Amino acid sequence: MQLIKVMEEALNKPPIEYEPHKHTLKAWAMYCLRDRGFKVVYADKADFAVETRAGEKLYFKVANSAENLDGKSGWIVLDGSTNSVSITAPQ
């Protein structure tokens, strides 16, 4: 899915670096995506949703490790050792 690749690129080349003592991972990810023009909206099933131009919503949760991730929603995972982000597409 091309949207996931573009999102991953936006988070791996962020406008601001992630600093855990200043902001949450969720807030940082939402800011970075909005800065690149993504429509990030509220979601009760996940941390937030990204709405496509076609009106489809993709639900995402954020985490600091790739352990214990459910397969129901998409995941944005920040690897703290390499400061790289990987995204798992929602099912």
C-alpha cells in the first residue's frame, strides 16, 4: 500500500525529532503526519485515524516496541535504538 510507505517516510524524516520528555509518541506522530498534509482524525477504536481522499479511515495505534501487537488495527512502531519508524498496515 503506497499510503503506508508515504506515512513511513514522513515519520522517518520528521519536521521535529521525537523527544519523549516533551511530547507523547502519539502526539508526535499525529503532528508529523498533519505537517505532511495527512488528515488525522479522532478514533475511538485506536489512537487516531488517517482519512484518505476517498473518505476511507485507516486506524492506527502507536507503540515503542513491536511486542504484543494485535492484528486488528495498524501500528506505528518507533524503534528507540535506531530512531526509525515502521508501520504495519491495518487488516
